Amino acid sequence: MFNDNNTSNVTLGVSSLIGTRPDQQDSVYAEILEDSVVAVLCDGMGGLERGDLASSKAVEVFAEDYEQWDRSAQSVPEFMRQEAIEMDMVVSELRDEEGNTVKAGTTVCAVIIRDYELYWLSVGDSRIYIIRGDEIMAANKEHNYRMKLDEALEVGDIDESEYKEGERQADSLISYLGIGNLDLMDINNKAFNLTHGDIIVICSDGLYRTLDEDKIKEVINNNLPDTQVIADELTKTAVLASLDNQDNTSCVVIHCL
């Protein structure tokens, strides 16, 4: 466990590659502080304008607000909710260098770890994995049309044939920063309790759409305990696996020792 809020027994690695895209639209911030570990990853939406500006501004807002956050006055889930709304507002009001309104959007995944308690915020379809031993779990929900299809199928509003027809739009995002008046977000109000050896991987879809969960675990196990090497190998492996059409690929790797 963290002793007296000391986070020296946590290691951190960050990596981000452009892939075959003309621009890097992923932005990442991660830091080990005296009382906590914080990381935020945003993946700008290529289907809209200036995904690079949207992701970098959202990360900047989160990092600056985290530095000023009064931990005694507000819980972690309350802070996460406030930040989701703040980032959405900032991105929805973005203007370019000429002052013109920009229609931009970005996903976000953020984690805060304090005393081996993990909290997360997720909007969109970037992913947070928790790896414990041989098990790997995607902790957050993906806000895409597939989520709507799954819910409709479960309650009987659609049948299997309608589900399959809807799968053509399954990856379309239904929530993202910049949508305006954001209300669909994934925040765990009760902390996820971590233990020694747990690994958290935060990644853009450029990584998990190229590498399956078994491959992610293989890269991690082959490069422990160096989290920076793990992060570098994850992004490099993804890019090498799809040289002809590889999205921006970014990840943060946190290892609880």
C-alpha cells in the first residue's frame, strides 16, 4: 500500500506514436505526485475539425484543475464529474487561431489513484484496462452506438437481425467532450481497490483495436517491471502490426509495486 501518501512504490510509463495519420490527435498527461498518481489521455475525433486542439486543450484543463484541486473540500468522483463538464464546455467553445468557431471533439480517459484506491472518468471510446495476474478487464464503458444496441437487445426492443443491421454504425460515438451539455459519462463513485502487482493501462483506440487483450498481456509480461519499456513496446507493436493504416496510438502504463 502507499505509506503515508507516498507513491514511490508506483511506476509509470507513457508513450504516443502518430502511426500512419498525418497529424497526432492524441494528448497525454501523467504524473506521480506525493499524494497520488494522475493520468489523463484524450483522443481527438478525426471526423470533426481540429482533433489535435480538442485533445490538447482538454488535457490542459484537467491538469491545471488537478493542480489547484482542494482535496479536502471535494471527493474524487465529484472532481471527475466537474472536470468532465468543464472540459466539454471548453472544447465545445473552441476557436482556431483566426478566432473562428471550431467543431471539435475528443474522448477522455482519466484515472486518479490515492492509497491504492482507483477512480476513473471516461467519455467516448478510449479504454482503461486493469491487469491482475492472468486476468485483464476493461474497467470503463464505451460510449458508442453498440452500447445502445446492446441495451435495446437486452430488454427486447430489437431482435438479432435488427442488431446485426445496426452494427454498421456500432463504432459511432454517442458521447464525447465537445458535444455540449455533456450528460453521458462513466465515473466510478466507489473506489476500485488495487493490490500489489496490479497494472493499469489507459489507451486510445489505436492500441486496443490493433492489439487484442492476449497480445497486450504478452507485451506487458515480456517487459516487466519497466513500465516505460512496456508503454513503448505496446505502441510500437501496434504500429508495426498495421503499417498500412495505423491510427494515432497512445498509452499510459501504471504498475502498483
